[in-house]
Amino acid sequence: MWQRQNYDDPFLTPHPDPSPPPDRFRWARPRRTLFRSRHKIIIALILIAVLGMIRLPTTQMSTIEIYNSTTIPYAAFQPPEAGRYRAPDIVDTFQSYKFRNTCNVSSLDLHTPFSPLCTDQASMLTAMSSGGRIGLDAPYLPRGCDMRWFTTEEICEILGRFDKVVLVGDSMLRHIIGSLNILIRKDLGYGAVTNWNFSLQERKECFCNEQFDVKACSVQGIYKTEDVMAHDPESVACSNPINVIMEEIVKYPIPKDELDRLADTAGETFILGHGLWSNLDLQMSVNWLDSVLSVIDLKHGLFVTPNAAGKEKPDDWIVTQGNKALMLYEEAMGKVVRQRGIDHLGTWNMSIQSNKYDGVHLDMRGNLVKAMMVVNWLNLVG
């Protein structure tokens, strides 16, 4: 009868004889001396290989191709070009501004300079529209080539090249002209608003960043540099004449009296902006734009699309005016305006990581960057 044999587990059952195995099995035992000698041989071979690679001629090394690798011949951002022209970019141009310390804003907090500088209109607009920030509210960096951060004196000279610069659009354009007034008045506290007729309460409520509160303060923004010259000429740092005006036209169809007023401006250089008032309806914005173009004599034109939305944006508007809708609108509207011979400045990339005052509008810092973008464009077309 077959009987089951009991095979002990060699890993669990102790050997009955703890004595060493007989000599006839000595060849199967590991020898430390052999292991050591093999170890030395391996080390020697490795050293020979390394020395051979070091002595490999340069011409032969150049034929070796390494795939799936990125060659970075220089650092990601080079210092700005040396010289007087870019020297202001590396200092705080707000040092002499009123309320610089109280408002706690430095131009170096808004833009980090690097080289090369964009040299033409197309590259400048592409770089400014596609740039970004390395962190929330970090200084803004265009992509590929840099923009200037002009001094007030330089801004006055640039604006003075034009008989008139006309901004047409909604509250976002109103904030651009407000920021331009901050720059030409050298006043971070009240530069964007008509502080010459403020009550004490308004001076408290509309100070520094609060100038851009659309409900309480920015409605008292400056619409014409002529008004500043008429009421507070000492606050304007420009020694040369400048003429910048804002026509707030937001609805479509555009009322006839607004079109008539726009036709009377007799300007040639226009900064245009539209979108949120049409709920980002592309066709409505196109119709608005064509209506504006029908009554002006356009020589230089720039269309600025709306900035990104913030977390404070009301939930009711997330679908129609959220960041996806804003991105699609910027892309589509950019194509439309270029077909009409108008330049396009996108602000979504610049603003997605910046603070929004109310989820819709940028705060003072973001609007100063947007205004400086416009100045850079004016510098290249004027």
C-alpha cells in the first residue's frame, strides 16, 4: 500500500547534523577569496570604462545623441540689458510717489525685468498677452521678451506724441485711465479719482486700493486729463501737454447720443474694451465694435479683452462669465479685431494669479500693470 512520504521543509526543519558538509562538496560552498577577487575585477573594469569615456575625443563625443532631454543654454531669465534706457526697470519708480509707503506698493512688486526686450508691436503684444506670474500676486512677467516699466517722465513723453488718446468701453477701461492718472500724477493714494472735490469721508473711503471700488469710488474716477489740469494742475507731473479721455460706452445697441459724442472726440488713437456688459456674447461685442468703428477715424487701435475672474465672482455668473468663458472670448475676439486691423491685448494670463477687488475687477496693482501694458503699446505705435 502506498504510503505518503514526509518531506521536511528545508527552510523550517533544522538539519539533524550541524557539522560542516564533507569535503567532496567543498566546490559548492562560496569562497570569500574568490568573491573578493571578482569584486576587485568588477571595480577595475568600471574604472577602465570611466577613464575611457574621459579620454574619448571631443569629435566622437559630439556624435552621441541623447534623446528625451532638454538643453538649456542659458538661465530662464537673463538680467535686463545694461544701459540708461532699461535702468529704471530695476529700481522702484514709485519712490517719489505720494503715499508710497502708506499704500505699500513698489513697481518692483508689479513687474520683474529681464532680457531681451520686445522690439516690435507684434512680439510685444504676444509676450504681454501670454505672460504670467510665478505665484499669487507675484510680479508679472511677459513671455519670451520683456516690456518696459516706464518712469512718469517717460510716460508723459509717450502720451505727448499723440494729439489725443481715447479709451472707449466699460469699467475695466475706466480703471485703465484711472491707473494712467496715478502714473502721471505720481499719486498712489488718490491719483485715479477726483480727490479735489472729495469730502473728508470720501477721502477716507477712496484711498489707495479703494480707488478701484466700483460701487463707491471708481465712479468718481477721472475721465479726462483736462479735468485734472482744470482743477488740480499742480498734481500733474508732465511738463508737456497730454490729452487722454474716456468715453464710457457699454450697451448695444449704442444710444445715438453716445455715438454722436464719440464722433465728436476727433481722436485717432483708440483703446477699446467690451465683453462683460454683453455677457461675453461674441456677436453682440462684434456689433458693438462695428458701431464704434463706424463713427471714428481710426489710425491706431488696441482692443483689450476682460481679465480673469476671481473667487469672489458671484455664482450666478460662473457659467457665462467664468474663466472658461473668458478664455474662449479672448481667443475669439482677438481673431475678430485683427481681421479689422486692430491690435489685441489679452489680459487673462496676466490676471489669473492676481488679486481681484470684487471677483471681476483687478485691484490697484493689477490695473497698474494693465495700464503699463497699454503704455508699452503706445510707445511702439507712436
